[in-house]
Amino acid sequence: MTQHPQETVIGRITSVFGVKGWLKVFSYTAPKEGMLNYRNWILLQGGKRISLEVEDSRRQGPGIAVKFKGVNDRDVARNYCGADIVVPTAALPELPKGEYYWYQLEGLSVETVEGECFGSVHHLLETGSNDVLVVRPTPASIDQKERLIPYLPDQVVKSIDLAAGQMVVDWDPEF
């Protein structure tokens, strides 16, 4: 169940909703409704890729509910629970200069302003106040510590070079 490099995960199907084939979805986009801009979804589940078209959608409490074309029964819909939702990265809107999608940051080498290597960005966490980089050590790292580094551009994150695959941070190696 691996995602292709030219795709990005935008959410996950969590549970069925009602009896007419609707599903609850957890969105990884900001704002949450952003995922509804994409009508053709690819679901990744159990090593399989399933292409479905969103027929209808709506905000449902703190989450989102969707109905896929041709899925009209709760039992059929249940088969999609737990699936990751991916879209082609080419379909994502271009961001303003200095803004990045999380998938673009994952895998970047992380170095201090002094040139010491911490490792690479494994993933990011959303904490409410600011996002956090989870940096895992690599063979080139100064030690084998996993680090949680606040993603604060200009304060902690000094530069990002996607072409070079590198991020420079102003962060104490003792943290």
C-alpha cells in the first residue's frame, strides 16, 4: 500500500455514515474542506488502488461526509473504511513563495546553521500552535537522536532548498 511519489495523501476514510452509502472522512488539508476540490480520488487499502468519483459531499460536524458515485449501500461503503485518499500532486494548487506542502518537506536533510547534520524530516505533526518537524537520524547525523523541531519559518527554519533536498535550522543540538 505504497503511495506513488507523484501522489499525496489528503485524508482517510474513517467510518460509514447513515445507510445510503455515505462515509465519514478525516481531512489532512487546511482548510478541511480543501479536499473536496478534488472529485476523483484514489483509495489505497490493503495493497489495492481503487479509483472513485465523489458524487456528493458536505460538512458533517467537525468532519466531512462524502458519497461516491455508484456506492448506495452502507455495507458496500464499509469496504472503504480505513483507506487513505490520494490525489496527483500535479492537481494541488501552486503555493505562494515560501510556503510548502508537507510532502515537500518530508525527506529533506536537516542541518544546523553551523553545518551539523541532524538527519532528515520523517514527518510533521500538527500541534495547534505550530507544526513540528520530526527529524530522524541518518548515517550522516551527529548522533542517533530523534528531534522534534518547531516549524517556524524565519525563527527556527532559516532556509529550505527543495532542489538540493536541504533545510537549515537554528536549533541547539542538545535539544
